[in-house]
Amino acid sequence: MADQTLAKEINERQILRFLRLGGSASRADIARHLEVTPASVTRLVNGLALRGLVREVQPEEKTPGAARDAGRPGVALALNPSAIYFLGVEIGVGILRYALIDLTANSVATSDVHVSRTITPEEVVDAIAAHVAMLERDLRYAGRVQSVGVTVPGVVNLEGFVINLPILGWKEVDLLTPLQAAVGRPCFVENDAGAAAFGSVYTMPELQAGCSVFLVIGRGCGGAAVMNGRLLRGASGATGELGHMRIARDGAVCSCGHRGCLESHVGLDALARSYLGTDSLEEAQFDALSAEVADRFNSGDPTAIASVADLAGWLSLAIVSLANIFNPSTVFLGGALGPVLSLIIEGLRRDVAAGIVPGLPAPEVRLFSLEPYECAIGVAAIAHQRCFDSSRVDKDMAG
């Protein structure tokens, strides 16, 4: 009986994933995909329909002359978007951003709340619990919020411990346990850059296979690798701290306390030191720095040109190392450094192609724009993916 229950759960999740990626499909399409009998598909689909997860729709237009499936003509199945929802929360500096996505992984509601720049973990838990309670009072979402994912701009392990979050002054904080107790449903905690990277790949079917590496560069430098649609986590869940890859023996002290980290050579602080001779700036000055340097670069300012060249050299060195390690098809670059990155992207592509191990295919180096709710939507997408992930069935059923 246990084996039958497990097989049923795996097949149901495979059906949901098949419909998410394909949009809609006939019962015969599903039977061929799962390699099971039509009768088995009927039982599985009926169970999903009773729970409101799938619905019948008009089939998508087929290629003229294509063979038509026998049985129940003119009927296809698709996910029911409003069946369940997944909440993502980004904990930023002075702000909490919320994003709610539906069963088809589309964003249906976003909002943000300004909070203290020194907010405590307890205050964060109270704020998220209040937001979930607000959703429960909304008839559209009441009883349908499946799980909650939270991102932080720091190091997180698999148990939901925030190992180090210097920008908020958190260290060795168990955020997961009180959060789950407060909201009464499954929760998890992720690094913000990793969540943004996963969300970007999750919405791009062409990137579901293969490997993509992301670098998000602002005051810090976050990163992640997504392989075959999965976020690489490492032994304790803290992989992806690409900004702390050591690329030199010296340099300014990084936020982690070491010297020579990628972050301390390519972030906005490094750009400020190179261009202005100081990194003691107001937040608004950091926000405007990349665009200012880009403008001065285009005007022929020698200091700006030298600063951009120095940053490009370090970044090229880092991308070559990442390409040699991960062998990605694509390297995505984004974040607040965007205006400067757009100046050097072509040079980075040439340097990376020339610098990687001979014989390896050069990855495509692309810019991507980090939208305001990218991290919150990304961590909601991780929650969504867990609902479709048949490899997690044993763990989820045990939990």
C-alpha cells in the first residue's frame, strides 16, 4: 500500500509538471509521457480534478494533418491557476517585499512594506505572519496559500539558519523554526541571489536543461548556479557564495572579513574606491554611482575609464574560473552595477572565450535586469517547484 501511495504521488507530480511546461495536454498525451495506461491516467487526473488542481479546457491548436487522439475529442487538461498559491518574501535593508504566485507560476500580487533598517528576526516573523493572516482574510486566497519562502541577503544553510547576515547584524539565527510556528504551514529560507537566479531559470523553459551561472553585483556580489532546473546547494545548503570566491591575495577587507574576495574587487564599494578614492558614501550615492561612472566613461574621463577597466579585469578573471568549474551554457550578469556592465559586456565575452580551458565551449555571457520583486518571486518559484518535484516525494511524505 505504501508503494502504491508513493507511485501515485510521483505520477501526480509528474502530471502537474508536464502541464506546467506544456500549458495543456490530452489524457492520451499524459499517458504517453508517463508510460502508463489510459485507465491509470484517468484515475490520477480524476484525483487531481477533485482537489481542484487541474481543469478541462479547449485543446490548443494542433498542426494540420496531425493525428487526433482517440477518446474524449475536443477536451484537454490544464492547471487550475487559482487552486493554490505560494508566497515569497524578500527581507531587504529597510524593506520587506511580498510576491504571491499561482499554480501556473504567474505573479498575482506584489507589495512592499518599509521597516526599520535594524529590524530583528522576531519582528520579521511577526510581519510575515501578519501578511499571511491578511491573505487568509481575502476570499481569493483563504486556505490556499500552500507554503512560504523567505530570502535574506546572507549565508543560509539547509536547516533555515541564517549563518551570517552582516548588513542586518544577524548571525547564527534560526529563522525557520519560529516562522513555521507563526504561519502554520511549510516554510523555508534561501539566499536572495540564489532565489532570483532560480526564478529567472524557472520561467525560461529553454534553460530547464543544462547549467546557468548568475552573478548579481551591487554593494555585494551574490551568485548561484542552476543545473537541470535545480539550484545547486552544496553539503550544508550554503553554496552559491560566488562573491566570496578568492581571486587575489590582498585587497580591501570584504564584508566576510577576508581579503581578496570577488565582491571586494567588483562591487559598488570597489568602484567607489577606484573612482572616488573612498567607499564612505551615502546609500543614495551608491545607487547613482554606476550610472555616473558610465556617463563619465562615455565622456572620456580617464579616471572612469581606468576604474571600469580595473573592474572588467577582475570580473573577467572570475567568470573564466566559474566557466571552468561549472561549464555553464550561460552566465548571467545583473544588479545595480548594470550601467557599467553594459559597457564591458562585449569585452567580457571575448576575454572569457579566450581564457577558458581550450576545447570547452564558451558560455554565452548575458545581462539580465533584476526587477524589484525578483527575489520574492524567485523564492515563491522555489516553493512552487517543490510542489512539482517528484524526487522530493519520500522526504515530503515523511515530513
